[in-house]
Amino acid sequence: MPTARAFLAGATAPCPQNVDGLKGTCVYAIGGIHDEGLLSDAVEAYSPATNTWVTLPSLPAPRSNLAATTAPCPQNVDGLKGTCVYAIGGIRGENPLLSSVVEAYSPATNTWVTLPSMPTRRSFLSAATTSCPQNVDGLDGTCVYAIGGRDLFAALNTVEAYSPATNTWATLPSMPTARAGLQGSAAHCPQTIDGLSRTACVYAIGGFDENSPALNTVEAYNPASNTWTALPSMPTARALLAGAGAACPRLSDEKKPATLWGTVQGSLLGNPRHRPTCVYAAGGAADNSTPLDTLEAYNPAMNSWATLPSLPTARFGLAGAAAPCPDRQRHHNGRRGHDCIYAIGGTPDNGETLLNTTEAFDTNLGLIRFDGHSRSGAQPREDVHHGEHGEEETSPPSPFVHAGVQGRDRRSVPTG
């Protein structure tokens, strides 16, 4: 990433049009802190198709500890059309310290526009996008969800939703657990829990509160019922983590050596065209300053967690996104169109060192062992991996790939 920074936000959206070096789907890195703890207005986009970073128009309001997500642009707003990247809340360098500002970037116009403010000022929040809840005044179609966070005094359980179709915010039922520095994603609801539909849920994972520097609690919000449900805890308690929803990783199973992590009944096992969606949790901090390289995934189809190969770089305050893998990794793997989980920026030491490192976990190459009951991870074998039909293939590429430039020097930052 061109600008080393931490406590930034990430999102995935179409690349801006007519920008040299970018095409297809892009990963966006937004805001954060950079040199000497200064707030950043940097917006940079990475194109997996070209393995290139490009600097885009700056964030109108510089801030850190914000949230970002992708959703349809609001209707009838000048300068916006198609799909937008939303930058929500955070910390700003003026009074009031906490922000309720919401800004949307349209790749189609390469423009930022300020939208109606979020009702609650907060930082350390997360955001996700899925269907709006039914029968809630002011909400219709697809919604942007702003989840948890912190005010000046305590962690929050606040949940608010914005509807681009109506350009309106509404307050929703609170999370059971107040938390800040959480990971929020949208993915299919768990299939084995009563009261949750088979549509998409919003997940709230980990974070911190006044009593604990690291939580492992996980809760899911179902828009169809407008309710929250507690889920199995994440194996590793942590805060200031990142992640996204993407296709579940391939598994090395004793009975089926080249299967996919499918439904409880196994009806999707081995079928790469119908891979279930998992929620990934990457990096984070075990306490206020200890970085983690942990990567874990929750499978809604099985209502369980798995531990995956560790991140190459331990860090917290990073951003995450799911997007197509870099072209060079897809060609090496022999397949196109599969997902990578991107870990972007962050810090290993509470901001003394800022990272511009970007790493991507290839969900097709991240082979782990599945024992049918508890799900524990192992590093892939170095000499052999399996193809789609179980055949052995030698010398696999690592499940991780460095995307674009990387490094730790915040004073001499390479450009994209």
C-alpha cells in the first residue's frame, strides 16, 4: 500500500473508471493514522487484476478508527451513481472528537459526497451491508449497518442502519454485547439455529469493552426477524481485528482429502461452484498492545469455527476485505474467480510502527484439517496438495500472497 497507516478502514467495490493501473474489482484502503499519529485522508485502491495500488481523491474529512462498507449509491444525489464505498464515523482532529460523518465515494464518478450523518457519534465501530429489516420506517431495499463502537466514555451496543433508497438512518435493536474494535461482516445466517432465516445476517465478532481488552463473543443480527442471536465464541479473544465474508476455505479431510467445507449434510462437499460463505477474522490484539497473526473462520452452515494458517505479519488496527485473488496467484493456482481475504496495513506496536504491508489469504490454497467435530487448523503441507478431484499436485504456492508493495518504514513509503 502506498501509505503506511493503521486504524484504517477497508472495502471492496468496482474499480474507478478511466484510472490508469486499475481495472475490475478493487480493494479500497481509507483513512487511518499515519506519520506521528496524524489523521489520514488517504484513499488508495488496489487492483488484483493488475497487482497495482493507485491513489484516489482524498477523504473529505480525515479520520481514523472509522468503518467502511460497499452498498448501492443513494438515489438522486448529485455526483453518485452505481455502487458506492461508504466511510462512516471515526475519530477526527477537532471538537467534537468523535464523528458521525458519512461520506460516499462513487467509482463511476471518482467523487466523494457527504451524506446525512449517522445518529450516534462514535469511533472503533464496524459496518456491513445486507438487506434492510422489514417494517422499519425509513428503511427499504439494501441497508448499510453501523455496529457498536465507542463514545468518549464506554463501548456501545448501538446499531443503526442507513437506506440508500430513502437516504435515511434508523435505530435498530441493540447488540446483546456492547463492544468496540469489533469485526462486522454480512454472510448467510447459521442454518442450524432456530429463529434465523436462511438469508444474510450481520455478524459482530470480538472487540473490547471496559471490562476486557479482548472479547471472543459472536452475535448475529437477522434482518428478517429484526433480532440478535448469540453464536459460538471465536476461538481466540481479540480486538482491533479485521476480516470479511467470503467463500469457505478448502479442507484436508481424512475421508475426503480434497473436499470443501460444505453443509452439515455434506451436500456441497467437493463442489467448488457452490462453496458456502464463511466469516473470516484476521489479526487483532490479545490485549492493548500484543499483536496477533491469528486467522480463523466461522462457517454458518456448520455453526462452528476453524483455525487457519497464520498471517505472515502479526498486527492490529488493520483493515480487511474480500476480493478476487491477484491475477498472478490465480494463474499459479490454475483457477479464476476465487476469493482472497486481504489484510491491509495496521501496527505491530500500538502505532510506533505503521505498516503498509498487504497480504492475501487464498481460500483455494488454505488447506486445513477437518476432523468432523472440533475444527483446528494446520499449516498446508509444503510438498503436496490436492486438486479439485483429489489428485496430488506438487509444490503448491503458499496460501498467502503479498499484494503490491509492502514494508514497515513510515518515513520512506514506496508509491503504488
